[in-house]
Amino acid sequence: MRVDPVLPGGRCPEWVWYTSYGSNTQLDRLAAYIEGGCPPGAARRYPGCRDPAMPAVSIPVELTGAMYFATRSPVWGGGRAFYDPQVSGRVLARAHLVTAEQFADIAAQEMYREPGSDLDLTEALTRGRAVLGEGRYETLVCAGQVDRLPVLTFTAPWGMDEVEWVPPAPAYVRLLVSGLLAAGGWDRETVASYLAACPGFCSPLP
């Protein structure tokens, strides 16, 4: 699905496209953030969203920018996926149609915060970026819109070349492959080539 790069502006609609380029491309993994629980392989239990309804629809999208692997996940033992929208290239992702409230609760859990508070999305929707903190997923990015609804994700405040790249663990890679294939927009060869070209990647593909 093509993302219209025109920013939607300050109006915050009831529904948004939460766009995952990492482990939440996999719906079973995303379910822990929405319904609550401990996903397979995780050492952390997630409280879930105020509204536990799963996405009304999920679609494959391609974002402008680059995905890279950095920091070290205590769950997976290797690098985590991050998005740099300032770099030329493309990022394969999966956009989930959720309420703005659910997006706020998912973001809070990724930021190691307690869900339950709405986010002011005005800056992200008008400027394309809003830094909420110094943490690894505390920067909101609006990549544009699909069907007049904002395409929102989160990443680190730093750029791709401002941090040491860390190879991802094989189990994490398998999750990314599974989630992107399930999105339905690309075949296995395309997904494998894409991941192998991401900075920091040096794990064998499943």
C-alpha cells in the first residue's frame, strides 16, 4: 500500500495506522500489547490496552527511510529494529488500524510507561516528528497518511549513524520474517533480501 507523504495536520482522528517495522509486524506478538499478557520468548508481561480489541485491519506498507539494528534487547539478546526516516531507502512495514487511544497505550508500553493516558499527537501530525523522551522508542514519527488517516510509528531520537549497530538474534529475525510475510505484500525472497541489507544485520536468515 502506498503511503501519501503529505502530513495530515493537527487534527487527531479517532483511528490511526499504527505502523510496525519490527516485532509487532507479527499479530501474535502485537496481541500482548493490546490484550495483555506475556508473548512466547518474552521475559516481560504487558498490561495491554484500555481497549483490548485487535486491529480492524492490517496492511503492508513501505515507508521512506531505513531500518537498522542497534542497542541490545534483554528479551532477544541481540539488536532491536529502529527506523530512521531521514535516510534514503525503503522500509517494509505492517500498518495496523487501531484507535488513537490504543496507539497511545501501545506506545506507552514500548516506552516502559504505564498505559492509560492519551497522547497529544499534534506535533507529530503537523511536523512529522515529536520527541517525547530520550528513550529508545520515545520519538513519534508520522510518515504521512493512508485513506486520510495518519501513519504513525515510533523510534529512537538518534539517527542511524549516531549509534553502534548490533546484530539481531536469530529468533528476532524469524519473528520479523514471519510478520512481514503475513502482511501479504512481499514474497520470502524480497523479505530476505531487504533484511539482509539492513545496517547491523549479520544473522543467518531462517
